[in-house]
Amino acid sequence: MITFIVNKRRLKYKGPPFKRLLDVLREDFELTGTKEGCGEGECGACSVLMDGQLVNACLIPAGQAEGKTIETVESLAKHKTLAPVQKAFLDHGGSQCGMCTPGMLLSAVAYKRRKGKNSAAAIRKHLAGNLCRCTGYQPIIDSVRAWLKKS
Amino acid sequence: MKTSSKRCVGASVARVDAFEKLTGAARYVDDLTRPGLLHAVTLRSSVAHARLKGLIFDPAFPWHECVIVQAQDIPGKNGVPFLQDDQPFLAQDFIRHPQEPVALIAHPDRAAAYEALKHVSIDCEALPPVFDARDSKTCFKEIRLEKGDCARAFSESAFVVEGDYSLPHQEHAYIETQGALAYWEDDALCVTGSLQCPYYVLKALKAAIALPEHSLRVIQAATGGGFGGKEDYPNIIFGHAALLAYKAKRPVKLVYDRLEDMAATTKRHPAFIRLKTGLDREGRLLAQEAELLLDGGAYSTLSPVVLSRAVVHATGPYHCPNVRVRGRAAATNTPPNGAFRGFGAPQALFAVELHWEAIARKTGLDAVELRRKNALRPGSSTTTGQELKESVGALAVLDAALKKSRYARTRAQFTRHNGNPKSKTLKGVGLSLTHHGAGFTGGGELHLDSRAAVSLSADGTIRVLAGSTEIGQGSKTALTQICAQALGVPFHWICVENPDTSKVPDSGPTVASRTTMVVGGLVRQAALELKERLADFPGALASLKSLKAAARTLCIDGGPLRLEARYAPPEGFVWNETTYRGDAYAAYGFAATIVELEIDKATAETRVLKLTTAHEFGRAVNPLLAEGQIAGGALQGLGYALLEHAVFAKGSMLNGQLTNYMIPAATDAPPMEIVIVDSPTPHGPFGAKGLGELPMNGPAPAVAAAVHHATGRIFRALPIRPEDILPHLSNP
């Protein structure tokens, strides 16, 4: 049995230890906000935070998450109120089709926690592991910059 | 409630679908499940062309656990009903491309379904395949367009410039792969999933399953991008899920992984284009001749209409008295190519726009001034002989982009930089002027006969009813704004019904930059009819309380009051499908795009430094969302120009992964400067024209022009990769 904390809840998982963390979250715990885009760690749609580190959940076997603290997109909003990072994406058009959005948001959160600079070039570099096919990234960069400026 | 926020069209209101997407609550097809769900997989041919003799099932495998559908199990017709119905749902007698579906297998356990695939083999007899469209003997469609007398005009030209251009496949790479979930509910077979065109799918299901329309229902799930890739392929994948659910009498989910999606679904048509242009001594166009060949793949699907748009756009946004265009779409033994943002126009416009570089070189005239001299303006006659009366922003976008980017200064600066032997890079700046016709080409809109409705329920809810799909482009928000503006009520009073064929009318497919202009026009019309019905209730549109009171009176029998509008072509518009003469589109949008880039002299790596683009599309319903469309389309255009290279061998894509088919990442995207130029059209709601595809047309030729400026060489094929440039950089 594998035990971990997901979005502040202690969860127990009894399935195969090599099942992808992505599938465990989506299928065993119905946390479908984490998306699969490529299944090989290239697109970042399945980005989650594991002990604060940004990881691709499609590359993490469940066993590796033993004892870890996981944060997914579902942890951001509180009681129907968007978190400031989500509000910034709303105001600046940072989400279009929405498939890269959960990963982008968590990537932005990771950037802020490690006190990343509020410069477009630095943000671009940080987000390079999260692919978006809709926005041309410009509205996403604008969203992250506005959020960092405000907070 | 106050109605202070009446000014709705033109405001950058936040998207109505954002909350679910930002919180992870939006349900895409792979997020859905049902009790007793079966997981489906597809057995594909792997050979490019063959006579199909049968399937050989490994007798040791527990097949009783699986549900299997082959061609002979299809209760209806085994042909996807489209422009032609040559594409089967499942191969029967013949295999025509290496990804052709041959059988479907469903199992309660997904891994077991994949395992089953290893225990079937295909018995077939190979036939000679064709992989190059230039070798093909099968033509899906040929179009000829003639205006004036080209032969005479060429003989009178001071300059005649010829050139060959070639364009590759391009993969949509929407982040959500294609998928469908079929299930039974209330004696109806329902299919939900990722798609652009619910009524196309409904037609496909009617053909395949042979059930009456009221026993079939197509429902859109949240859709993670389309770009044209989810226009016709969902007919197949929804059809497959439905066929399995019909046979199994259980819910079935069929979702492709990335590799299968890239290998099996459609791509942008590769194109071979030959241009010949005649000009007088001052650089005025006298004659334009274009020969286009599109690689259609194995079945006709959308190739005839992609060709039609390519032909109409093949001479660019210019006025020329003598034109001859010949276009063909040919069959090859590769998966069918289909719709991709731009729909033939990006291919045609790459050739026309880059051709100016060759013309400038030969004539010694300036490429920007040549465009200015020949650009369409009010009163101009297009290639098809359509007289443009108003809202022709070609010169306005050209000037706006030149000014915003300080083009002349940058060009001189880069030329100086390149002349310095100590520079480690070569820099270039290039421009393109492009247009895009909004809506279906020619008589297409009339043929669609689209309908959209606005309803008022007894509880006071105002609903927009249309089959148009939100796929990330923001249509749900734009239609809300248009409806609110027409009624003069606050934005949040309006809700848009989710596309479900049992609830919404057929407003036509969500393609061809038509949703805002055409469907938005219908929504505005229906809303105005509702407003008229409410005229007898003073103040009904001033407060929600009085609206509810009016609604209770108007909604007799408790059912909603529903006002429907039906498409009618603009007055006086005519189109001749045989001669390709007439009014090809109700309106054209225009864009001028300027790309600045640098090329590393040692590695030939290209880095785009900046993209500036000015767009005229009538009027922006929502400037923030419009800018998002422009930036996104522009980056797809840059990917097309520099990065995206689908490698094909024996009819199959070899690099069907995001690891080796590279789409631009944030570090590949340049800062962008976007200018929106207003020029309202009378043919769209509140002056709006279509926008979706226009941003895709300009970046690739602007990149090639910038590479020409940097290296002195015109690269006439895409993508332009370091390995293409490197041999042409002279070593110091």
C-alpha cells in the first residue's frame, strides 16, 4: 500500500506500484484536472507539484510518490473563489482550450515559490516545459507577469 | 439590477468557459466514465495499399472477453458521408493507407484491449502504392479559374518572374488528443467527445448505425483545441465508438494516445505550387498564373474544398486584370489530409508572398512598394471578379505594421549588421501581406442553410442555441457578447447552450472563420426578434424582475419562447461554381506581418526576435480574445516555417511524438506586437468579420523573406531548418 498526501488529504493507494501517478490521480481519486497530453514527459499538461517540485505525473510511478505531498490544480481555488494566479489567467486570456492550463498554473506557482524574476525572458525559459498550442504563449506570459507584479 | 454594462461588443470581457478550465473542473472526454465501460482500440492496416483478404485471430486468445467490430458488422453504410463517401469506417476489400482502421476491439480492461491487438493479423495481398502526389494518376478535384487574357498580358510584360514552391504536412498538435465516448440513454445512442462539428458527426452516425435521427445524439465534451483537426476525423472516431456501443449494448470509450493521434488523423495538405507573374516597368501586376497540386492522401474527405480556397487565394490580396489558376488535389496512399487553420490559403499565400522577394530581386523594385502598388482597395476586383465595395484594410494593415515595427530603420540596421564580418549572426527582417475570406467559399454558406436561435425561458433565462462549438477560440464568449449587445442587456444575463444535437439547431460546422461572422449574425438576428417580441413589455430588458414577469406571460405552456434565424446570403451576391467567378466570400480580413530574426553563423540556428502584425477583421468583438487568436495563430505559422517537420516513409508518419515532431515552446515564441485595425463590414454582426484563420497565413512567408534578407538566398520550401541553411553560409 502506498500512502501520500494529495491536496492536503492523506490518501491510500492499493493498486500496482508502477501505475503512473497521472492515472492514479485521475482514475483512483477522480482528480481529472491533471491532463494527459503526450504520455512521455514532453508537453507538461500533467505537471503537478511533488514535495514542491514541478514534475510530470506521466513519468512518476505511484511507488515513487510514497510519503510525498502532491499538489494538483484542484488545490488552487478555495470555495468557488479563484486563486490570484487563476484570476490573472482569467483577466489576461491565459487559458484558451484549457488543456495546458492546469500544468501552466502549477508551473507558475513553482516559479513564484522559488522567487523567479518578473521578466518575460525568464518566465519563458521557466515555462519551456509546458506546451501550449493555442495562445502563442504571449497571454500566458502576460498573466504570470501580472500575477507576480500584484503579489 | 442595473444595465450599465450594455456596451458589450468591443469589450474585453473574461471568457465564459474560463472558470471550469482554470479549476480543473472542465470535463474533457477522457475525464468521463460510465458504469460498465469498455475501452476500445483500433486495429490498423500497416501496409499502404493492398487487397484485404481477411483477419486471422489467434485461437489461444480469450476473444469471448472482447467485443469486435469488422466491416461486415456495420449495420448501415460503410462509407463516411461527406463531399464524397469514398472513405469507409472500416476497410473492406481494399486497404488504401497504412493507418487504415480494419477492426475495432473493446474490453473492460484497457491494457487487455491493447494486448488483444497483438493477437490479430491481417491477411492481405500488397498492391503498388503511390506516395508522391506528382506521381498520382487519381485526381479528386480539378479547378480552373480564368480572368482576362494571360497569354497576351505576358507578351506585353516588362518583367516575367517564375518560381516553384513546396509546402510540407503540418500536424495540428492540439494538446487534447481525439476521443469519443458512446453510451445508451433513454433508448438513444449518445456519443460525446472532442469535436468541432456535431452535425457532421450526426450525419455520419445516421449512415453507419442506420438508426433514425431521434435515436442518435451527439454531445460536445470540453474540447482541447481543434485547429481544423477535429473537423472531419471525429466522423470516424465517434462512428467507431458508436459501432462498438451499438454491438456491445454497453458504454465504450475510444481515446487515442499521442502516437496514434499523430499517425492516423489528418494533416495540413502538402502542396506544390508554380507561379508565373508578369509586371509592367513600374511594377504593376499585368498577369498572374498559378499551378497548384495538393496531396489529398487516400480519400477525398475535404480536399476538394481545401483546393477551392487555395485557388481563390492563389493570387494574394492584389488586383490583377489577367489571371489563370489551375488547381488539382491528387490521391496518395497516406492517411487523408484535411482541414488545418487556413485551409489551403497558407500554402497558396506562402508562394505568392515569397514570390515578391524573387520579383523584387529581378526588377530591382522594392518588395514593400510593389505590394502597396498592387494591393486590393475599395473598388478593386478580386481574382474571381468580386468587386470589393467597402472594408478593405490591405493598405491600412500594411502601413500600421510598417510603422509599429519601424521596418525601414530595422532593415537598414540589420543590413549594416550583416555587412560587419565580426558579427556572429546574420539578421533579417521580412514582411507579408495576406488576406483570408471569411465563411465557406462561394455558394457554400447557402448550401449549409445554417440556423441559430435565441430562447427565453419562463424563469427569465436567455439562451443562445447553436451547434457551434467552443474549442478554445472563444466562440462561446463572442456569441454571448453579440446576443447581449443586440438585446441591450448585461452580458451575464445570457447563457450559451452546450452543443447537443437534441437541443440545438444546426448552425453549420465550426470551421472557416465563420462562427463570429455568420453564426454571430444569426444570433444577432434572433436576438433582435426576441427584442421585438418584448417590445409590448416596457422595461422587460431593463431589469431581471420585469424580464421574468414578461417571460411568464410569453412562455405559454411553460415551454421557452424560441426565435430562430436562418442564413440568407448578402443581397446581390452571386457565385458560379463552374467558372469560379463571382462573390467568393461575404468579406475578407487582411493582415500584414513582419518577422525579425537572427541566424547563428556557426550553427545556422534561427531565432525569431520579434513578430509584429496588424490585422483588420472588421471589428473585434472581444479585443483580448482576438489578440489571443492572433498570437496563437502567428506562433503556429512560425512553427510551420521553422520547426515542424512530419517525416513520412512508405506513407506513414515516423515522428508521431511531441518529442520529435517539434511544436514551438515558450522559448521559441518571440515577443509579439499586435495592432487591430477597425474597418466594420456590413456583412457581419456589429461590423465583425471572421478572424480564426487569418493569423496563420502571414508568418511563414515573412520568415522566408527575413531569411532571404539575412542570407541573400530564397528558400522556397518549408520548414527552413538549420541543416537547410548551413550549406549556404559561406565560412569566413
